[in-house]
Amino acid sequence: MDFGIRGRRAIVCGASKGLGKGCAAALAGEGAIVFIVARQPAPLESAAADIERLTGSRPCTVMGDVTTAEGRAAVLAACPDPDILVNNAGGPPPGDFRNWVRDDWIKALDANMLSPIELIKATVDRMIARKFGRIINITSHAVKQPVDMLGLSNGARTGLTGFVAGLSRSTVRHNVTINNLLPGTFDTDRLKSNLSALAQRSGKSADETTDAVRSANPAGRFGTIEEFGAACAFLCSDKAGYITGQNILIDGGAYPGTF
């Protein structure tokens, strides 16, 4: 299937590794002109080289921290008129809410709610004017099924979800869609960090904890960044113009509910 996004400009945040890198590779594979964003130059260039090997197309690299005004300005200077925006930032650390202070909450909100909103605000009106736009926010399965030790993420990402629910209904008539992808357990550095924290809390080894979480998933495995990227690319395609305001859970069936 031709996704119809060849030549479209795409910003992918947090793309030096993990889910962001998977999304960038999938979009590049569909012929999009991809701008990958990350904070560290070496991982960023390594990711660009990997994506070029996979797709034959080398993405443009932008070094910056999108949780800061300066970082967002750098991204928009490199690609001021994206057709596709993939918002993604590392989640806040796990822990016990009793130990978190105001600054912890502000950092979580800046990274996982306010920064995506700022990038949407900077790009959505020009998408509307061009009659094409696809915005994807990478959030978390914890939006659907909160995780106790991820309270900072639960709160911040759910705030973004509520914001998107309203805005997405006003942009879709202009062929601008906004959706959220909710990853479950994917084989990423973030998962390894969370499993390490879970192991410490449970008193079990990291290997025992990892095996238990993997086997508990109905799929019997963790997801891959390639699978996640493919889902992102479809939602960014010209075939997905009737899908907006949705929270699409990609978790191997781990969420036990009907809705």
C-alpha cells in the first residue's frame, strides 16, 4: 500500500533511539523527508546512519531538547512547515508520589504535556491552511491503565490526552488529524529502566522480573520498534484522514478491558 506521504516533511522528536527512531525509519521508508530530533549529537548521527542503511534515505538531524523553548525553536528553524509532527519525549522517572516535589511535577508536565502542545500550536494552523496535517503524540499505555510507580507520567500524559480530545475535532474537517499512540511493553531502553525499578521494588532480579513481564503479555513477547513505527506511518498516511482524536493502544493485548 502506498501511504501517499512521499515528499511530505516530517518532524520526529526523541528519534535517536527507541520508538521515535522506529517512527522515523518507517516514515523515511515511505519517502517522507524526515527531520529527527534528539539532545545528544552522537546518538543522533548514529540513528541517521542506521535509518539511511535501512531505507536508503538519510534524515536531516536537529540537535535540541524539545522540552525547552530553545530546543523547539531549533526544530522549527530547521523545518518550519512540517506536514507531519511526531511528538515524543522520554518519560519521567518512576517512583513514589510521596517523594515528588513541585519541580518534579513541572518537569513532567513540561516534557510530556506542555512541550507537545507548544509544537502543535506552532504548526497546526499552517497544516490547516495546506489542507494536510498528521500529528501523532507518543504517550503511554498508562493513559489507559495507570501504573502506580509511573504517577508523573500518568498525570502529564493524561493531561495531553484531554487537550487532544478537544482540538482534534476542530481540525479534522481541514484534513488535519491528531492521534495518540499508547505503547505497552516495547523492547526499548525505557522499558529496561522501568523493569529495573520494578525489580528493585519487588526484591527480584532484573532477569526474573523481565521474564515475568514478558510471559504475562498475551503475545508472550515485547513489541518491536519496527511494529510501532509501522502503526505510526499508517496514521500519518493519506489513508487515515478519517481517524482523529483516538488513543490507539499497542500492547500485545495486555489491557484486559473490552473498551
